[in-house]
Amino acid sequence: MSFVAYVTHGGGPLPLLGDPGHRELIASLRELAGAAPRPQAILLISAHWEAPVASFTGGAHPPLIYDYYGFAEPAYHLQYPAPGDPVLAARAASLLHEAGIEARVDRERGFDHGLFVPLSLMYPEADVPVVEMSLLDSLDAGAHWRLGRALAPLVAQGVAVIGSGSSFHNMAVLMGRGDPAEALDANRDFEQWLRQTCKNGDWDEEERGKRLCAWRQAPGGTFSHPREEHLLPALVCAGAAGKPADRVFAGRMGEVSVSSLLWQPGN
């Protein structure tokens, strides 16, 4: 058995460049990795890859994609030489096909910063094989929940399913624009809702899925996520876990609170 986790990966490459505003986030990701069992392989769903159908990296040695701009030169020389896992990519695609969901394996695409930033902090040796998975460009919440349900068998086979996004992703706020009081209120409300919704042990998974898919009605929901791509990996993870989250790892990006969530095996 392995684990499922949804992680907030921070602002571009800043967690790997010594940014002081990311210290708590960095510590939370390292703590999460230390609390989870070491996986045999990782399937990581990145907020930074959208495709018409669910897609998986299928190369044996995917290159890095520096999909950000405006940072210092070292940001474009970061390395994370983790091996790919073509067999896992094919297995994941097959599980989706069995569930009636279209999928493909992309043998040319590399790893974007939604993958190499958090994994550099969690598994700095870069020795765990990794497959990256896209979001659906429809950004349909229910479809992403169903992706997670279809991928659930991987967890029992020693594969960690990690969703990489951000529990708060209002870029105007993160760049210092707007009313700080309004931003912090919405941030607090949505973080509380997300944590409670993922951890509540009184609901069955159908009910949890309905509530997560209705995230736009949550307090602070659309303020925290004007566009939903950084939240959708959480829905894939909750679907794959099939149970309440076990732990919350709180971090910060500047003044904003962010969350990472861990579903541990056997609990």
C-alpha cells in the first residue's frame, strides 16, 4: 500500500530559490514526505498540464519544462533527474480505459514545475520513478473526481498518487493587489472548508464527492480560485483515496495560508 497526497507547490520555482515567504510551505512538504511511507513509484497530477483527454508522460527520462518566466537565471537551471515509468503510465491509462474514460500516453512531454518543485523538496534524491498526469482541459470537477476513483487501484500497488496545485490561487492577491482584509477572510474560510470537507469521517465517499464538486458554493471558493486548475488535483486525490484525509499540513505563501493533505494507508 502507498499513500495519496494533495500538495500546495508554491509560487513557481520560489520554494527552490530560498524565498523567505515559502519557509513554512517548504517545511510542511518535507514533514508530509517524512510522515508518508516511501512509495515504489509516483503518479503526480499537475495543475500545469491541461489536455483534451487524460494524458500521462510515457518517456523513460523526461526532461524538465521551465514553464515560468521573470525569475532569476538559476530558476532555469534547476535539475530533477527522476526516471520516468512507462509501465506505470500504460497501467494508469489502462485503468481509465477500463472505466470508460479516454486516455493517452505522451512519450515526448517533460516534467513541469508542478512536479519538479514539490518533489525536489519531498524526494530530493530524485530516485523514485515518476509519471506526470494532466488535468482535463474541460476543468469539469465531476470528471476529475471520477478520474481519481478509476485510478484508486494504483495505491494498493505501491504507487503514491500526488496532486500538485495550490489550495489558494488568486494571483492578484498573491501579487499584492486588492483588499488584504477581504483576501485573508476568504482565504481563511476556504481553507477551513477544504480541510473539513476532506477530513470529515461522517460522510460516505459519494457525499464527499458531491460536496467537493460543489466547491464554488463553498465560502471563499471562487475568490480563492478564480480559475480552478490548482484545486482540481485535490478532487482527483480525494477520489483515489476513497476515505477521509488523515492529516493536514499547514503552510504559508507570504501572508496567505495554504494546505497540503495526506491520506495514509491502512487508516
